[in-house]
Amino acid sequence: MLNFSFHNTTKIHFGEGQISAIAKEIPIDAKVLVIYGGGSIKHNGVYQQVVNALEKHTWFEFSGIEPNPKYDTLMKAQAIIQDNNVDYLLAVGGGSVIDGVKFISAAAKFEGEDPWDIITKGAPVKAALPIGAILTLPATGSESNNGSVITRDGNKLPWGSPLVRPQFAVLDPATTLSLSDRQISNGVVDAFVHIMEQYLTYDVNGKVQDRFSEGLLQTLIEEGPKALDAETKSDMDVRANIMWSATMALNGLIGAGVPQDWATHMIGHELTASHGVDHARTLSIVLPAVMKVRRDQKRDKLVQYAERVWQITDGTDEQKIDKAIKATEDFFNQMQVPTRLSHVDVDAEFIDTLVKQLEQHGMIKLGEHGDIDLAESRKILMAAA
Ligand code: NZQ
Ligand code: ZN
């Protein structure tokens, strides 16, 4: 196992009715900015629960954060923060809202010229406004991690700081009942791929991390399809298991002390930036191709994945790997997400442009060995065509 330091400071309130807990979590003398997206929270009762819980607080609101949150939209919140001396941010929504709030939080305290420098030039985040989160879409893990992904002028880029990790997060599975099938699928697949990118590397004898990861993958394989099936989709246990899996997939626990490979995400971000493909749908296209092209480097873990996650025990190692890749694609198909570039109308001819975008964004040494260079990314994209 590799050395690691693990410290996750986000307090989780899990279960139905837990939104009321924000009343005690947010200091009573705080000036709160409630931040949300396009308005789904106004139709599913979440907004009203927030209003009720903040009855005794002073609060303002800012809405309109779009999926794949945009820098220009986020910067509009700064005037409200300054005009009202806001000192606490409450994010209510999915990964885009929470990621956006993280950027708003750091930008509000940024001393340099342009907060975009935090993302492109690594300008240090020395202070940030405290954040609380109410999660309505289990997928990204953003509710209890320090990462965020922001888009500006066709550039979709990740950044992070421990200062923007939410202080608390409310996870009420009932809030997910209003999600469309497409968003449920996206969430399950995003969480699945987060686990894979921390698991499918090389063996460092991290038995705890491996077993946690395998358990989470199996939970998503079992519960994901149930959340799409008319008979079981409203089952609160199904929703709860998916929600907790997605948080655990990217809260730092399973990734501590093991190598990681975020190539699928970095290549996927370029597809969202250029073609607007939903985040998770880029991952379901790229991951199987990564498994195929990186088969030699990932051989031992691919066999372990086949045996332990899919119970594929017959045949040679090569056959097990083939079957495991097929099982992964079948699972993605069952979850109704695409597995080829052609499924989202991206031509093989466009691969050159995607590779150029990766180069522009410095994504030239990806993977657990740092050896996925532009030529290797091209191979992966060709395998996904
Ligand atoms: O904006 P509203 O009206 O709320 O609608 C949203 C949005 O249209 C809707 N939605 C959310 N909760 C709902 C709901 N609709 C009905 N009922 C509910 N309960 O769903 C749509 C998509 O929301 P979004 O937040 O964009 O989805 P997701 O949670 O998948 O977030 C994706 C973003 O997170 C980034 C992605 O790159 C992408 O920008 N990621 C962030 C990560 C992190 N911070 O660690 C890691 C991830 O890998 C990912 O990159
Ligand atoms: Zn993701």
C-alpha cells in the first residue's frame, strides 16, 4: 500500500427529512446565500424544505447554475455576496451546483486579478467562504470532496482545494425521486467510473481499498438497474444505496493509498467541452476503450475485477478480461448510456481535434504511470470510435 494522509471533514446527514438539519448546521448569525440550478428544486419540494429550515436565518438566493457550470454565470454571484456581506454558501443541487459554489466560494476571497487563475495557473486558494450542501443528484461525490470542474469558453477544467470541501452535506434519498431516468443513469455510471479509476490500476496490496471498491461496484451493478425499473424505481432503499455509493466513490476513502488513473475523466471532459455530451456519457464511451488499450498495464487488476466483481472464474486470464470488458459494456447498455463515439454522433474524423484539446490543456501524461501521452489517448479514442 502507498503512504497516505486521510482527512474528510464533511459531516453527513443521511436519510429522509434530514434537510431540516441545516437549521442547526449553519450558524444562526450567518448571512447565507442559497445557490441552486435551473429550478428543479422548486418542483420537488426541496426549495420549500430549505425555506422552512432557514426560517430564522438571514438569507439571499442565486440561481441559474447550468450543468457543467460556467465561469461567467458563477462570477455573477460575486455582486450579491459583496452587497449583502454574505458569509455562508448553501449549495442545493447536483454536482454542477456544488462545483459552481466551490468556485464562487474561492473567488469571493481571491486576492489576485482574476479567479480563473486558480484553475489555469494554480493561483493559491488562501481563503474561501464556508459551504454547506444539499445533494439532489447522486453522482459526482462533490458533496464531500474538495474537487470542482468549471467551464469557460469551451475549456472544461478541474481544480480543487481543501478550503472548499463542504462543511456538511445533506443526503436525502427522497430528493432523488424527481430525477429523470437519464439523470439516474448518469449518476450511477459516473459513480461506477469514479470507483474504477481508483481501482483499475496496478496491485499495491491495498486490500481494504480493493474490497471497498469491489463492494461499491457490486452495489451499483445491483441497484442501478432497479432505479430504472418501474416496479422498483421508487424504493427508498434502492435510492439510498445508490446515493451512499456515489458519495463513498469519491470522498477520498477508496483512493487513499492506491494509484489512480483519471484518464477516462480527462478525455471525457474534452467531449463535453466540444460536443456537450453529458459527463457520465463521456465516461461510458471512454472507459471500455481504456480497458482495451491499457489491458497489458492493467492485466492483474482486470483479472481481479473479472473474478471478484463479475464472478468470471472460467477460462484463461485473457478470456476473463474479455468477458469483464464485455460485462462492463453490457452494464452500461443496461443503464441506457452510450458506449461508442458514434452513439453520440462524434465522427472518428474529430479525434484529431480532441487530441489537440488534450494537448492544449496539458493532459499529456495521464494514467497511473503517467504514460498515457497524446499518441496513447488517440489510440483510446480510436478504440471508442
Ligand atoms: O439545475 P437543475 O434545475 O437543478 O437540474 C439539474 C440538471 O439539469 C437536474 N437535477 C438535479 N437534481 C435533480 C434534478 N432534476 C430533478 N430532480 C432532482 N432531484 O439534473 C441536471 C444535471 O445536474 P448536474 O448537477 O449537472 O449533474 P451531475 O451531478 O452529474 O454533475 C455533473 C458535473 O459535475 C462534474 C462534472 O464534470 C459535471 O460538470 N464533476 C464533478 C466532480 C467533483 N466535484 O468531484 C467529479 C465528477 O467526475 C465530475 O467531473
Ligand atoms: Zn465523474
